[in-house]
Amino acid sequence: MSIKLEHLNYVYSQKTAYEKKALNDISLEIPHGEFVGIIGHTGSGKSTLIQHLNGLLRATSGALYYNGENIYGEGYSMGKLRNEVGLVFQYPEHQLFEIDVLTDVCFGPKNQGLCQEECKERALEALHLVGLKEKYYKSSPFELSGGQKRRVAIAGVLAMRPKVLVLDEPTAGLDPKGRDDILDQIAFLHKESDMTVILVSHSMEDIARYADRLIVMNKGTVMYYDEPKKVFEHYQELEQVGLAAPQVTYIMHDLVKSGIPVRTDVTTVSEA
Ligand code: ADP
């Protein structure tokens, strides 16, 4: 299920006074099963880019191939693409609305036309995957904490069993503990499944720990697309555009990737 973009451009409000080029000549390929981080400042084009991946936005020009098929080709099923590429928007908990957690997570599979039993099975599996305790399954989503609500929202997308999971700033608005918990859970999800995970963030610290590859966006273009180690070699260039993270983040990436548990809620010891 690789995703390949070729010279993709996107212009908002084309041919109006508000015309804005948001993506400029993006070419890249995301192999199946990778954990890819997309990093860049607000306005660099991250959200615009990911909305192309499940066909929510259609490129102004250029091509996008999903699993070798041109998604803009005649007869291509966008419905199927949307089932396979699950998108978790920013502040996804704003879209929770059902009476209890389990019913909410069932919503997606129900919409896919699956029977009640299958919906429930998938919802239970998804809630287990996001690590929400069973005692909350019958609670109203509105009674939960911020981090728990976000888990429920992510479970809602997982219940559709996507092959690609795209998360737009999943840690926005959470405290440091909630942020680390969600990121650890996403890393766990990736490890436990063969899903491709694409995680958007404006924080190098957040994504550098887990991603196999980083897409660094700057002003609608891809500045770098490489393994974190290779990207970090451009420390000075990253610093110039305000995207560098403290050196310790890069060291942590190596530790996490070699399987050594790293607690980030413990402040680093200062020099004597
Ligand atoms: P990011 O996700 O990195 O913050 P976006 O993809 O949201 O960036 O935005 C990229 C650029 O496109 C920005 O300049 C933003 O102002 C502009 N933009 C985003 N959404 C719209 C829209 N609906 N209409 C016009 N311009 C938009």
C-alpha cells in the first residue's frame, strides 16, 4: 500500500483574489508499513498534504498513486481509498457525539454497512488497541479526560481497519504526560500492526523519537525527506528555519529505535 506523489501542487481559491499556493511540486514515496513523521511550522502545508492522501482534496496538478493506482484516474473508487486511509483530524474529540464510547467507536464501521456484531467486534478491538480501560466503554465520551477522548476518537478511525493511519497533530492541547502517552500508544499501534502511520506535528521533539522517516515541510515544499539521522545532519539548516530540536531529542531517537525505554516526563539532569 505505498503512497506516491509526483509533482503534486495545490492552490486554494485558484483564480480568485485569495489564491494561495499551499503545496509546491511535492514528489515523494511512502513505503507500506513505515512510520513517517511530517514536521513543519504552522502554514507550511502539512494539513493540506495529508488531506490529499485520502482524496479529501484533489491536487491542482500532479499525480498521486495509492498502491500503484492513480487516484485521479477514471473509475477510481475514492470511497475505497477513504476506507483504507484513515484520517484523524486535529482535535478529533470535537467530533464525538454518540451516547457512549462504544456506540461512538461503532459509528464508522456501521457507516461502512457492517452488521451490528461485526461493528461491536471492531470497536472493542480498536478500544483495546488505543489502551482505553473497559470501565469507560459505557461512559459518555464527554465525561472523559482530554487524553481519553482523543483515544476514543482514534479508536473510531481504527475500527474501520485502515491500512494507513494519518494523524494530524494528535498531541495538540494535551499536557506533557498526555502527549507522551498518546505518542507511546501510537508507536505501540504501529509495532503491533502492519499499518503505515503518518504523524503530523510542528514539534521535532514529538516525532523524532519514533518516525522511520521524516518529511520536513517548509513553505509548501519538502525541505527534507529522509531517515531522522540523515535529517538531523542538517541541524544548522533546520535551526535557520526554526525547526531544530535539542540534541537530546536526537539521542533519544536512537535509544527508542534500539528498544531502550525512554521516559520523557523526567526532566534531564542539568550540568553540575
Ligand atoms: P499546516 O497544516 O502546516 O499548518 P496548512 O496546510 O493548513 O498548513 O496551510 C498551508 C497554507 O495554505 C497556509 O498558507 C494556509 O494559510 C493556507 N490555507 C490553508 N487552508 C486554507 C483554505 N481553506 N483557504 C485558503 N488558504 C488556506
